[in-house]
Amino acid sequence: MTLAVVLTASTGHAQSGADRQLLERLRNLEANQAAMQKEQAELREQLKAKDARLNELESELHRGKPVEAVAPAPTAVPVEKASSEVVPAPRPEQGAVASAAAKVKSLLPEHVPNAGFRIYEGEHGQIYMRLMTYVRYLNQKALDSEYTDAFGNENKVKQRHDIQLTKFFLPFSGWFLTPKMRYYLYVWSANTAQGDPAQVVGAGNINYNFNRYLTLGGGIGALPTTRSTEGQFPYWLGVDDRLTSDEFFRGSYTTGVWVRGTPLDGLNYMVMVGNNLSTLGVGASRLDNGLNTTTVMLNWMPTTKEFGPFGAFGDYEMHDQVATRLGTHFTYSREDKQSQPGTDSIENSQLRLTDGTNVFTDDIFGVGTTVQKATYQMMSVDAGIKYKGFALEAEGYSRWLTGFDGPATGDINDINDTGYQLQASAMVVPTILQGYVSGAQVFGKFGDTAEARVGMNWWPFKQRGLRVNAEWLHLDHSPVGYTAVPYPVGGNGEVFTMAVEMNF
């Protein structure tokens, strides 16, 4: 016989008001117990999938990725006392009921910092959804209105002064059937390229995680040619724009296959084979018939075995111990003139000379000369250190353009360009305010370029997800540029930009 019936029989009809309240609470407790026990039985199969997910999260932690917070072991739920009466101790199964309740809550939709909203998780799969967008004010009116390239040609510079909802990025990620089968699919819009074919992009990839040592993936992904293409986006010091040297040397997104893993704690590798340096805005019919792009990446974090979420720039996390990083990348690609993205294509990456001229421009090396194919080889080396909100991060680059093929290209000599970037940042007010200074240079046969910038980030709600960024840039003949970034090709002078970014 239940506890509620026993108490009813012992008190009869002479119960006081406090006794009746106590009896009602106990009846409710018993009803809740029955319901929770039923839910506990239904959860058994789902919890098997949850345990598998926890094992995978442990593997991701070894790779230096952000890991979802796991709730602490639940404590027994205290039963409210009625007046001065002593309430009987909860039954032993109440602890299991409370534990089941905590597990139920862990499966409900929730926001996980740096991962997005978990909108579903069950026996057969998981879905996370994120959103990244920003509104940017851009003032380029202080730039020179024209520049002269290395071949003596006069070029106009569009001095922009506008406000744009610059980018809309909506990724979905998770697993299907088994936590080892991962997917990452997204819609990406560059609103500064309104009307262009590549304004809206749907892309993504799938991966199978065998273990921490080996993950096999395929689809559209970032070529890991420099540190900023390892997957840190959008956790940069500025909002969605790299320094000009990084932009000049790097590859972009392409379709391919890859392997990656973490052979030792703090040591990560990736090897990718793809179609070309940049596939966004390039149809399959424009590609050549070879997989001629290969990238190898290796990074090592010797001291703390991590470098912040996604290996982000800056020390927002305020490391209590010195965190260090060393990285290197090597890329080879045989590029074809027809497989180059358009000038305003989203995440555009083109082969340019240091004066900003596209290598495949007709007659640029002489009348009748047209480069149809060229070989791109690039190596980068980076290092960084973080401690108590301070960060110093540097990267050096060297690129070789060789193997020119096309009409009258026999006299074109090999081209070697070098450069670097340096970024220093500090959390002036922890979790709220960050200041930074950056510099970059590119050196080459067709001219030297430079950039300096000063910026700040303000997180009004004391957490990542919403920030206000302001930057002042001084450009000395920028070798790169398109509408999605604040600098144009040939830009010489000052630029000011301010952005409000949402990333959740």
C-alpha cells in the first residue's frame, strides 16, 4: 500500500489544514515518480546514443575543438517542508528519477556556446544550427581614386561609402545513424555581390570519424593553406576579413577529399586533395580534368595542447597558463584560366601579382601573351602565444608561380613572392573589451605592399555571440580586394569600418 494511503488511514477525518497540504504534496510526488519512471524507461535507447556522443566529444577535445558542457551529476531534489512537520525521506528510486530528469533536459533543444542551437538529438541523429551575420559601415573615401600597376596601366579605385548586411551564414551540423558519421552543410550569402551568380552558395561536406587518429571527409571545404583557413572563422580579430598578406597568399574553398586527425595530444594534421584553389562561383564545366590541388597542414600546441576554441586569434579565454602554437602548411595547385572565380565572387581567391594584376590577364606580360595555365606553390609558417588575455601571433609566407603555359609565355620567368603578418591583442576588460594592432607586408618583383590597422572589439553581453568591432586601416597599394572585404585592389590610403556581428 502506498505511503499516501497509510497516512490517510492513520489521520482519518480529523486532519488539520497542514496535514491535508502535506498529503496533497505526497500524492503529487508519487504521481510524478510514476511519470518519471515511465520516461526513464523510454530514454534507455536514447541514452546509448548519448554515451556514444560523449565518447566522440572526448575525441574532439583531444583535437582542440570546443566541447559541449556536460551537466554535473544531479543531486536529490529536496522536498519542501510543510509547516513544522517532518517529511519522510525520499525513496531510493527518487535519485534515479532525478537523474533521468536531468538526462531528459540534456536532450531538449538548447544553446551550446561556439556550437549553436542543438535543435534535435535522438537515437538516429543530431542537428545543430548556427547563424552568423553582420551589418557593416564602410568608409573608403580617403583612398586614392586611382593607381598605376607595375606595367604602367592606370586603374580606377571605387571609393565606397556604404552600409551593408554583408554576409549571412547558416550552417547545420551533427551526425546521422552513428555519431561517427558527421555532416556540415550551410547556406552562405555575400550581399555585397547582389545579383552575381555566387551571391548565394549552398555547400558543405560529410565526414566519417574512425577515431581520434583518422577522419575521412569529402565535399566543399577550406583548403588549409594558411592558419586562417584551418576553420577559425569567424573567430578573427576583425569581422570577416583577413589581413591583406593572408588574403594574397591563401587558397579558398574547393571540392575535394581529405584525411585529418590528432596522433598526439596537441598535434593535428590534415591532407586535402581538391579541384582547384577556389571553387565558389566556378561551375564544374569550367574545371580542367585533373585533381591538381594538394594541401598538407600540421600544427602543434606544445604547452597546453590547445589554443582556444577552434584555435581562434586573440586570447578571449584569458589563459591561466602560457598557450603556444606552431603551424606549417604547403600547397600545390595547377591552375587553369577558366577555373578562376569572378572578381566579386564570395570568398574570392585569385592568382595575382603583387601589384594586384590577375596573372591570367590577356597581354599583361606582352602583346599576344596569354597565360592559360600556371603552377602555384605556397608555404606558410605560423607561431603564436597567449597568456592572461594577451596574444602575439605571426605568420610568414612564400609563394612560387611557375610552369606558365599559353601563347607567347615562354619568356615569362618564375615568380617568387614573400610576405608576413603580425597581430598583437589584449583583453583590456576581460570578456568585454579587446584592443589589437596588426601589420602585414608583401614583397615581390611587381612591387611591395603594406598594411597597418588598429581595432577594438566590444562584447556588450560579456560573452561571444554579439560584438561590435571598429577598425582603422592604412593601406599601401593593396594587392587584393573584392566587395566583401574592406580593401579594394590597389587601395592606397585610409579606410574606416565598423560592424555589429551576431554569431550564435
